[in-house]
Amino acid sequence: MGVEKLDAFQQSWAAMWTHAWIAQIRLANELSAAALATFVGTGRGLSAPLLQLPYVAAHILAAGLAPVRATAVANARRLARPRTHRGAAKERRRKVQPR
């Protein structure tokens, strides 16, 4: 179970880094386009791209939590199954088969 947690943590950071990188590129493109449009006089200004920052941050965090949540749900499902001791399945098979 420890390896699964480390794997989920690594996937989480990779997903957050990827989404943050993409968000930075999009924000840079939108800010440069807004600055150019403001300079020319046809744009809404620089505030429009900046208003998206809280939504982008929430999207990055959601992407980071997805692998951790998937691992936690899988562990919860696995641990919720009833446990049997090792020999129980063999004993049941022996009882079913006629001798």
C-alpha cells in the first residue's frame, strides 16, 4: 500500500506540473493578445485574462487530486471486501467436488 501512495503522489505532481505549464502558456498568450488589443484600442483590457486565474488554479488542483483520489477509492474498495483466510477457498472447493 505504501508503493501505491508514492505512485499516486508522483502522478499527482506530474499532473499538476503539466496543467500548470499549459496554464502558463495560455495565460502568456492571452495577456500578450490583450496587451496588443489594448494598445491598438480594440480590446477589453488586461483584466479579462486575469479573471480566469482562480478557475485555472482550481483546475490545476483538481488535476493533482485525481490520481490520489483514484488510489484512495481503489484501496477503499479493496479493503471493503470480506477477508477470508488462505485455506478457506481450498476447503470450499474440496466440499463441492464429489469424491
